[in-house]
Amino acid sequence: MVLGMQRQRLAQAIALGLVAGCAGAWMQVEPAETGGLGERTAEAERLASFAPSPTVRTTPRVGSKDRGETTLAKDPFTVEEAKWRLPASLIDVREADLVDGAYRQTLPDGTVITFTLDPRLQAAAQASLERYGVDEGAVVMVEPSSGRLLAYASRSERDPSNGHVPLQAGGPAASIFKIITTAALLERNLLTPASRICTRGGARRLTEELLKDSSRYDTRCDTLTSAFGASRNTAYGRWADRLLTPIQLEETAERFLFNQYVPFLWGLDASVAHIPRSDRLKFAKAAAGFTGTSLSPLHGALIAAAVGNEGLMMAPRLVARAERDGEVLYEAEAKSLGRAVQTEVARDLRTIFASTVEEGSARKFFQRKNRPRIQGVRVGGKTGHLTMKLHGESAHHCWFVGLSPLGAPDVAISALVVNGKVWTTKGVVLASDILTDYYKTPKRTAKR
């Protein structure tokens, strides 16, 4: 189901420094920059293979009285103290039929599984992956307030039987990790959305020289908001280097459930955040999304959903109900996995998200003839582009993670496309197409 080989490759890539992030450009980190090969490999493998635990560990919230651990009262998929358990190995969205406006699967023993999926969104998400002939990719859509999955679409040309690309964290998070760095800066009052910085370079590489101010060459000036939207690597590298500590960034990442167990119907790869603690440049690169992180499409949607849900992250759920012979065996309930950030930080993040779509790296994909493709609805999010070069083959990861409508989000989306030698499309293209179709329904647009 979830490919262990991808975890192993990611661990090797992190250790060798072959994972590198940038805004719209592809690169490979020079091997000479890595160092500590054996130690890094062991650490990456450890992080990539977190064992399930009944407790989700959360670090103390900055500026909050809510501290300690958030303990799940019981397994989210156990009903009436283990009298009946969802048979995860038998449940398959691809085997479901559309019955009375909902996707339902009948198991061999007659149990009827009703999925949480929105039929229109599920069909649109799967169709978009097929239409562009994506080599490998996924689209996940979540209702922020409940964790209910609205779409769970997967495609793998190399392994057509793999219907669970959304669960795999075999590829890097890239600039999606800037969401975490931004949250860390905001929650400690180190920056505001209007904070300004002037920088240069950094589109393809971050160096120690770029971390230094230059009155002559630092002519590109941004606010935190516009730097996020345009994915300015030098700006994020400098802010992390000067304002954050590795421990602070790691704490924020773990509250967004990096390096953590996330309960789900099927096994979900742990997303990795390996934050260097003893190397200034490597820390800056990690904060900018160049290296050291991995992310699954489902986790990407949960991160966006937490921002849309005033900072509270909800447990993802795909099964709404299970019944047999008129008896309800299971009925899903919304469950919190803890607070990622405080409400005011989540609202600032949503404001910053808008920059990506309205003036930044996703602008051209959400506009047509200089007008928004989706009228009356504000969409926001973050793009991420990154390549992994393993065994002589390049895998180009193209991400979009976002929310709509920004004022009161009811949809969080994560779209990933992994391109090989032949390019098909980008995650942001899938997200734009799906959300545009979704909001064509008059009553949806009218409410926004």
C-alpha cells in the first residue's frame, strides 16, 4: 500500500543532499555541501519510519496555556470499545458505487461502507489526474472544520495498482515548508505580514554569501506577505538565520504533525522535518524548503485545513458510516489532533496565503485574461517545486496546498504531480481546474 522503498530513497536523498527546493526552478545540491553522511542517513531513516502510537505528541503552544499531550480518547476507527472495527484492508474507494448521492462499498459480509467523499469533487479530482496523464500524483480535499475527506484521488502510471499516493511521503515538501517557517515567525512576534526585507538571488541556490546584506545588490524588496507569495528563498533563509533557532522551527513543525503519527484508516507515512542544529547554512536552507523535509499529499491538505480551521488540526476521516442488516456498526465523529497555531496566527496565514494566488507564483494559473477564474471567491495557498535525482532519474515534484474561500474556508486542497522525463502538468493546474469547476455551482459562489 505505502511503498517502503520511497521512504528509503527519501532517507538516502536527505543524507546525500540530493533534495533541493526552489520557487519554480529545479536544482541539485552539491554533494560537497552535505557532510555527516552516515549520521544523516540514520537520522532520516529513523524519522521516516515512525511507529504508530495511540498518543499524538504536541509541543507547548507559544503564548498559550494549552500544553502537554493531546491524547486520543480511543482509536478513531474503533466502535463501542472494540466490539467492531473497520476492516481497513477490505475498504477501497475504487470499489465504491454512487448510490443515493454518496459513494458506498458493499463488503463480502454485507457491510455497507459509506464514504465521506463529495461525489462531484471526487469525480473532478480523479478526472483531472487522468486527463493530464499524470505519471504519479494525488489530489486530496478536506473540510477544515471536521477533517472529513471530500476527495481522495490517486494515479500512478508506474504502478496502476497503487491507489494510495495520497498517503506516501516519499517526496520532499519543498516550499510548502515555508508555511511552517512563516507560522514560526508569526507566533513568536518576530515578524508581521507587513515586515519588509530587501534581498537578491536565491531562486536556484542559497549560499552563505546570500545570507549577508549588500547595500549594492539587495534591490528586490518584499514584505513577509509578498515574499511568501513569490517564494523568496533568500528572504526566508535570512529570516530563519537571524530570528529563529532550529529548536523553535522544529517545535512549530511538530505541532503541524511533522515527525508525528497521524491516525487514519490506512497507514500514513510520517512527514519528515530534519532541522539541522549545528550548521547555519543548512538550517537556512531547511527553513526555505530546500532540503530535509518530506510530505504526503494527505498531510499537505491537513496543514492547509488547520490554517482554515483557526489553527486547530482535525483527524482525517474517509468513512462516514458502516452498517449491516440495519445495524449501525460505525459512525464517524470529528476529532481534534491538537492546536497547530493560535487563532490570530491562522488568520494572518490566510491573509498571506492570498498573495500566492493574487500576485505570486500561482497567479497565472488562477487568472484568465487578467481576471480571476473563480468570480466572487478568494483562494489562497502555497506552491512548491522541487526535484529529487536518484539513481540517475529525476522526479520533479510540483505542489499546491491551499484553501477556499479565505474568509471562511470550507475546502482545503492538496495537489501533487510528480513528473518524470516527460512533463504533464503541475499541482497548481489541477487545483485551479478543480476549484473553478466546484464554484461554478451558483449557490456555492453566491454564498462567498
